[in-house]
Amino acid sequence: MTSALIAPLFEPRLRKQIDRALIFSVVALMAVSLYAIYFATAAQPGGGLKYALRQGVFFIIGLILMVVVAAQDYSKFTRYAPFLYIGNALLLLAVRVLSPEINGARRWIPLPIPGMDFKLQPSEFAKVIIILTLAAYLARLGPSIREFSNLIKTLLHVALPVILIQLQPDLGTSLVLLAIWFGMVFLAGADWRHLVGMILVGALLFGVAWQTNLLKPYQKDRIYTFINPMNDPKGDGYHVLQSMTAIGGGQVSGQGLGHGVQTNGQFIPENHTDFIFTVIGEETGFVGAAILLATYALLLARGIATVAESEDALGRLIAVGVVTLFAFHIVVNMGMTLGIMPVVGVPLPLISYGGSAAWSMMVALGLLLGIHMRRHKILF
Amino acid sequence: MINRAVISPKPPTTPTRSSGQSGMITRLRPLPAQDTELSAIRLRMLVAAVILLFAALLGRLWYLQIVQGETMKSKAESNRRRRVRDSAPRGLITDINGKMLAMNEAQFSVFIDPGGLPKKKEDRELVYQQLAPLIGISLDELKKTIDKNRVGSNAIPVAEGVSQQILARIMENRSRLPGIDAGVEPVRRYPQGPVAAHLLGHIAPIKPEELADENIKKRGYRSNDDIGRDGVERAHDELLCGQPGGVFYEIDAKGRRQREIGREDPTPGATLRLNLNLEVQKAAESALAGMYGAAVAIDPRDGSVIALASAPTFDPNLYLKRPLSQEEYETKVKPFGLNRAIQSASPPGSTFKIITSAAGLAEGAISPNTWMYCSGGMQVGKRYFKCHSSHGDVNLRDALAASCDVFYYHVALDVKAERVAAWAEKYGLGSKTGIDLPGEKGGNIPTPEKHALLAAKLGNPDTRWYPGQTANMSIGQGEVQTTPLQMALAVGAVANGGTVWEPHIVKEALDSDGKVTYRAEPKANSKLGLKPDQIAAIQNGLRAAVGGSRGTAHSASLPGIAVAGKTGSAELRGGAQKASHGWFICYAPYEKPTIAICIFLESHNGENYHGGANASPVARKMLAAYFKLGDAATGSGSTVD
């Protein structure tokens, strides 16, 4: 059964096409993740090794998922697109009933794993599911995406999960889905005038949402704070100021592994999840942060190469969705810790602590690997 | 092989085999060739966007880590450092023999470090809720205390003098009580209780106006600190307060101390060794008990203050009882706060005759051998001035010994009021002595000029100075007002041959290693400039007052030690009954004086005090204590006034 799942990987024809550079970048990022999680939580009671070990387990499960997904012909997944789409919506609805409330949000489904407090986060999987279903939809639409009505239909395709996620609420993930939509319809050939028009309408709607209190006060505060963190240095601006202080204090070569002053003093809340980059920035400095950026650049470059080289439209669309997913996460997460992006909760891919996010990302990378292996249409 | 719906960049060459998707096939139109190019252009645009965004991230990293790195790092360093002030122990105060007058005792106290409290209001509330029962007060009381004591980001004391058990409980629960700290704090004690209360002063919470004073601020004071108030505590606060140190702690984001990373030791306050002799002070206070008055003893050789007592007195430890209730303050402290030795100026009566004598001698009105006749009174202007008795023939010696008024009326009328006043000022009367104590009064020496100004100011049409006023002045009555300290220094000047010293309470200050950091240097406020035979004549008269056959101050005499003195009884005007303040000034040993004393008994409730009968026994007890003569000598001698 297991061997059957990964059998295609052993076909010499496909095996030769495995993207080794991508796998290298994934493994490197995982190593960075384990180190950063360890030191981020070392100062907490019961932290340190516990979180790092759990993340290690998440990664092992994630690697298996990645390999299994890569082994499959990606078109197989799109055949189940309607089921994936509906199943995703149901999971997003389920959290309304099943999730405990944490910091005013309901995003999780607790799983009864003995000895482990594990909560599945369906919105993380929504990211990769929407890439697959939207790709399938866009593939069917073909060049007719240039028609405005079709473009609207693709937006509606994304709108349902976005609304369900906003009910949790989770602004970060909603924005990820919209970014993925934009990246995919842009590559699929949507009329740029339509896209510009929609962005303008979106901006208008945002203004309306602001005025009519559709945005939660904390979300508004985050945007205020983004504009001026000094506005409220002890409150909302605290995160960002402490984060910038930590990263800046890393200077050129960092304060040394495990020696971050801000990290060890636990001055940055959530520094093993959304603010994990502060640990890397503080302890490894500009050199470490630049190497991390380069590793991400390698990963994205492999994704872009896959888009460029794939001769199959479906593969190109899925691949560009995955590239958008990663690029958005990297830029928004790092930008947030550096004070050049508003604080929205998106994890740093493959580095932030968390199982659901890691698995979702690795399924996406599995798809990318699979597309890369099968990029040439005519195979002898 | 290809069994999927394909959108190929090129028109599909073979129809799809998937029959189930036949409905879709119609929509799967082949893409025109230019769409491949479009796709490639758009991909390049996406790549460009990603490159731009990554460049922005890298640029921002460069800015924060390399351009601002140094600033950010020091910010992070100061973020985690907190200085906890280490108060300097206040200096001790001892008498000249090292007997403790003011000291510190350890007390446990609980305080809040506002910087260490949780950032969220609800979390802070939780800390307060847990703390209140631990220190045994209600949540409301705790919050009131915090509001009252909060100043900036200083530590807020919430409970003082807590038991060791409470302290232990707070330390145990420290992880649940971020921002709450406990420590040992010194508390001031005055082990002698009410003895020398006025002189020592006390400490009290610093006032905002004191904190605004740069001179006080540089001593390291902060709000809620105690500062010296009154007496030596205030006058020498700068020596006593020391310099606070600090302990630097590494803290985490919740303000909890992680570890000590440095310390600056506080400089303890200096120990002040006073010139005061506790035994003499105690003798004075017990002799004054039940009366209103003061007793001052100085060393005529340098102006050191050997004793400075004021009655009634109070226990300065009451000030340290926090909170001191309004009622306790009104009944136990406030009525007794006046330091009569330096803050009460009254007519000195016949003790003033040492001044009139000096004026007469120096201005040439009399010589030691001038004789006058006292018939029991004399006519001055329109008034007849009586003497205590008919003294008959008197010279200076007899006039001083028997306190003949008529003799001094003649002298003063001869040298004129202005000159008598000038001599009073030479003796240091009518102006502050410069003692190292706060709140000293100067008193008053009248002159015809001052009298006229005052009368004009009061709207009195008669501004003239009458000879009767000169007569009154000559015997220390009327508008003459002196403090007991001034009179002690004046008699001291007679004793030492003419030097009026600036008095000093503090002898020296010693740092924690016992090194002298401050020493009071003798300083003359004025020199009388009398010829030796002139000063000798006055000394002779004072000796005769105690030891001579006609003397008024026999009750001050001691076995084996020659005492010289002068009594005074200053009558109060206006009362229906006869009432007078009792005064006595003296020095001893006559041949080589080491102590000069002034006793003042205030006719507070119409008492009729006399220098010989009431005041001189007080001095006698002080002398007995000073010369360690024991109880046998302290019985009262014969009294003549």
C-alpha cells in the first residue's frame, strides 16, 4: 500500500527529474526552524526541547505527505476538486462548533491524540486546497478568463472560503487566499484592466468596511500601529517595536545562537510562531537573515522554474499558486517583524512552529515537486 | 497515457479520451500562440515583483541591523536591565561619648515596581487581588495606597513593617506576583525617647517642594523617601543621608528579575558625633520636667553645645509611626514642638546686667571700684523705679552679686541706651547665633531709633524714647528679648575672657571606616574687647553671686567646684498677680571654665519663677552631672534671691 503510493518515484524516468535543489532548500529551512523554535522557547517554562521535538515530528509527517503527494500525478487531485472544495468549506464551518475560543478566535479542531494537545487548523489546508480547485477551474476556463464574467466567477470561487475564514476570524489567511487568486488569474491571462478595476473596487470596499466597522477594532488597531508603532509602544506597537529592536540588535553577525538578549528575555510574544524571524535576526544577524532570504529565494526560483518549464497549463497554474503562497507568506511575515508590513497572522513557511501550517506547506511543495517531475509533456 | 484534461500551450493533437468530461471539452479551446507569450511575460512580471519585495526585505534588514544596529542593540540591552535602588542607610547620631541618639532598625517592607507589573489591566488586577490578602488589607485599601504613593515609575511602598512570615509568603508566590517585591528597609529609631527630641529632630516623607530643590535632589532623594525634618536630622541631612547605590538586574519581558548583573554600593550616611553630653542633657530634662522652659550648656572654650533642652518635650519615635493619626499628632507632638532654647525669645531680666556692666566699664561710666548708693529705688523721669531691697553702698561686684537694679539704672542712664544696645549686640543678643539647627529666632535689642520706627508703624503719636525705657533695658526688661542659647553664649564670653562663639551641635562626622569627613571648627561671632581688669570685675561679681555673702545664687553652689552665675527674674506686665520668667546663667569652674549654662523657666501659666529659687537648681543638677559629682551633690543648697 505504502509502496504503491510512492511507486512512481522509483521510475527512473521520474526519479531523474526530482528537484534536488528544492529538497535541499526544504531541509535547510527545517533545520533553521528546529534551532529557532528551540531557542525561542528555551526561556519559557517547559519550553525548549519540547517544542522543537514536536516540530520535528510535524516535519517527519510533513515529509511523508510531501513525498506521497509528489509521487502522485497532480491531475488526480484536480479530479476530486468539487469534493475538496466542499470538504474544505465543511471543515471551515466545523470550527464554528468544535473550536475552543482562543484570543477571540475560533480556528481549530482539537484532535484527541493522547499526551499531546493538538489542534488542527483547517484554514491552513484551505490554502493548498484552493490552489488545487482554482487551478482546476482556471484550466477548464482556459483563455475565456479574459471575459470579465469568468474572472468574477473565479473570484466567487475564492470568496466562499474567504468569508468562512473571516468568520473565525483570520485576516492573514483571507489575504493569502486573495493573493493566491490574484497570482493565478494573473498568470492565467486575465485582462489587466479588469484586475486594476477590481483592485480599485477592493480598495473602495475596504474603505467602506472601515467606516461600517466590518473590520474588528483589533484589526484596525493593527493597521494604525503599522502606520506608527510609536503610537502605542506599550500596547499594540509593542510587538513590532520589540521585534525591530531584536532584529536590529543582531547587527552584522548576530548575538550568537542562544544568546539573543530580547529572545532570552521573552520580550517578543509569539516568537516561536509568527514572530520567529526575530530569533533568527537577533541571534544570526544580517548574515544569517540574508542566508535565510537566499534559501527562500532558491525555493521560489525552483517554483518559478517549474512554472516556466511545465508544458501543462494545470501544472503551471498549481505551481504559480504555490509560488504565490510562499512568496506572500515570506514577504508579509518578515515584513511584519521588520515593521514594514502590518501585523497579520501568517506563519513563516517551514519555520514557524505549528503542524497544520507545516503540512499544508509541504503538501504544496509535494505538488511542486510532482509538477516538476512531470513538466515535459511528451515523454519517451 | 495522458488521461487528464489538458490545457496545452499547443493545440492538442489527440482528442481526450475522457468521455465523462465531454461537457467540458467544448470549453477546452486551444490556446492561441500569443497566450504562451502572454503567460511568459506575466511570469516575468511576477518574478520581478518577488525580486522587488525580497530586495525591500533585504534593504530593511540592512537598515535595521547595520545602519541602526548599534542603537538597536543598546536599546535591547537597556530593555533588559533594570536598576533597583539600594538605599543608603542613614547615618547614626551619637553624643560625645558615643551614646546612641538616633539609629536604624531593620524592617521588612513590600513594594510594587510599576515597570514590572503586567501590561494588561486585567492581569494587574489579578496581581492586586492576590497581594491584598497577603499583606492583610482590602483590595480597595491597596489600590488607594498605590494611587497615593505612585510617583512616576518609582517603586511604590504598599506595606511597611511586615512580619517575616508575610515576607516569606510573598517570596514563595513571586512567580505569580510579577512586579511585587519585598525587602529589608532600615527604619529610624530614637533610643533615648523624648530626650533631646527638639535637638535631634526626626525624619518625614519628603515634600514636593523639597524634591524640587536642586540641593536636596542631588542627595539622591526620590518621592516617598524620608528626609530629615527639624533638628540635627534636617540641619545635617546632607551628611546623614549618604548616597544611594543600585543593583542592576537582568529582567525578562514581564519585569521579573533573572539575575544580578552589576551593582553600585551605596555610600552609607555619616555617623554624626555631637558635642552633646547625654548625661547633662538628661539632668537638664529631668530638672525641667513639669515646667515650660529651656536649658542650654555650652563649652566656653569653643562654643560646643553640651546640652540643649526644651520643656515640655515629646517622643520623636511617634513621627515614625505611620500613619500617625491626626489626633495623636495634635495631642502628643504638636503642642511640644517648640524648641524654647532657640525659638523662644523673652526679656532676660537681671542676667542682662552682664551686658550693662560691660557697657559701663568699656564706655568709662564706671570702674570696678565705682561705688553707688542704693536706697531701695530711684526716680527716673516721671516714674519711681524700685529695687528689690535697699542695698546701701554697692560697687560692681556687689551689684552683680546682690542684683542691685539702682546701680544699673545709673550706669545705663550715663552711657545711654544706644551704647547699651551696641554692647548687647556685641554679646550676640538680638540676632541669630548661627547654631547648626533650623528655625532659630534672633530675639530683639531695642534702641531709641528702632523704638521710634516701631511706634510710627503702629500709628503711635508718641515716638519718643524715655529714660525709663533705658532703665528698663539696663535690667533686661521691657523690649529686650533674648533666647536661652544667646544668654548661654553671652555668659560663656564672660567666662572665656570675651569671645562670643558660634555654637555647634555637631562635633564631627565619621564615614563608615571611622574617618573624619567633617569637623566643626570653632568660630568667634564677636570679641568683646574688654580689658582684662574689666572682664575680671564682671567675673568677680558673678562668682560672688554664687559664693559671696550677698549672692543671689547660692543654690547653684557645688562642693569643690567654684561656680559663677547671675540670676534673673523677668516680670511679666499686665497680669493681676505677680508673675515672672526665671533665668539663671552661670559657668564653672570659675578659674578655668569648661561649661557655661543658661536656664530659662517660662511663666507659661502665670507662674512666678525666680532665678535663684527655681532656675539655678536646674543648672546645679546639670553641673553635677557634667562634673560627675553624683547624687550627694545634687541636693538643693540654700536659696537667696
